[in-house]
Amino acid sequence: MARFAANLTYLFTELPMIQRFAAARRAGFEGVEILFPYDLAVKELTLAAAAEDLKFVLMNAPPPNWSGGPRGFAAEPGNEARFRNDFERALRFASALGVEHLHIMAGRAQGKAARRTFVANLAWAAQKAPDLSLTIEPINPRDVPGYFLNDFDLAAEILAQVGAPNLGLQFDTYQAQMINGELMPVWERHAAITRHVQVAGCPGRHEPNSGDQDLDQFLRSLEASNYAGWIGAEYTPLASTEAGMTWLRSA
């Protein structure tokens, strides 16, 4: 049976963060994602999740620099020391929150040196956190120009090259549609290596049942492929979050 997690960075933003947990439970979610929880109080977050019996499913690494710096730099040559220091900070947060998946962001970089750096950093991270599920996610070049990991086939190659049992693919339906123009062929190629799924409509990154994708078809394909992981709702509601929840009730 499908398990859905609300991305609280995107959803219920009409409420303060701590109140979003109860809203997510009322809507029918069983888990939550928070992209960057680093500036929030860990104790308050864990208490809010426990009060609603919600699982912390996903967060991102490394901590971001919102004043204009990179959102990730695991593939940036020369930033290896910074990546490792910040990854250790991310691990402390992930451990305190009981997070299931930690998404490692590649950052903006190009070329063979970037690939070597990304592979080396991923291998180091996988060894550093052998009991934690780590993910990588392709991000389309229109939304984030210059992002190194901008293709699902490239992600599959890198995962095979690293060969770590605790490292897998984060499959975002919006990104798959934006990068390849069709969702289902991408899913069929990469379902076997997927560790975590996120859904959002395309174009626009609104409700998952909006845009060009057939959400029902995709969910049926998840079931047919025996995917047993979480499905994260990471989208920007067209109106209020609650007004767009018909997709979840249907699913």
C-alpha cells in the first residue's frame, strides 16, 4: 500500500512550520519531508512529528547558503573538504530527526573532474553513514542551469560506479518529465534503482494530478514494480494546500 509524505517546505506554508505536522496528518499523510531543517529547533520538530505519529522521511544535504551561495557542491572540484565537513553536520541532524533518506545535492559543475569529484564524495559519504539511506536526484537544466546531475541515465551510471548498497536514486516525476518529456519510459528504465519517489505536476510543479502526467497510471506502475518506499508530495499548491488535496484522497 502506498505511503505518502508531505514535503513541509512546500505544503501548508500558510501555517507556521510546527503547525504543518498536524495539518499533514489531518490531510492523510503518514510521513514528512523538510528540505533544509538546519535553522529549526530539532527538539520541536521531533516532538511535533511524534505527536502526530509522522515519520521523518527525507532531508537534503549539505546545509544551504541562502545568501547567494551554492545549494549543493558534492560535484564541485576543490570543495571536497567543505562537503565532508557539512555532510557530517547533516548527519547529526539526520540522526537526531530519525530521517530515513538523506539527499546529497551535486551542485553546479561540469566535465570529467566534476564526475570524479561526485563519485569520490558519494563513496566517502556512503562509507561514513553505512546505516543511512543516501539518494541522488537529477534536476532539470531549465530550473537549475549548470547543475551537474541533470540526467537520469547519468545518475544510473554514477550509482553503478559507486556501487554502495546504501546509495540509490531519488525519482522525482516533475524532473523526469522536464528532462525527458515523458515520465513513464524514464520510470520503467530506473525503477529498480529507485530508493525514494517524489510527485508533482508538470509543467508548473503544482498538484501531482495537474499538467501532462497521468498520476493514476504512474501509481499503478509503482504498484506493479513492487515499489515499497515512500511517495513524497513536493509541489507548490495552486491555491491553499487543503484545496488541492483531492489527488491524495483519490490515491
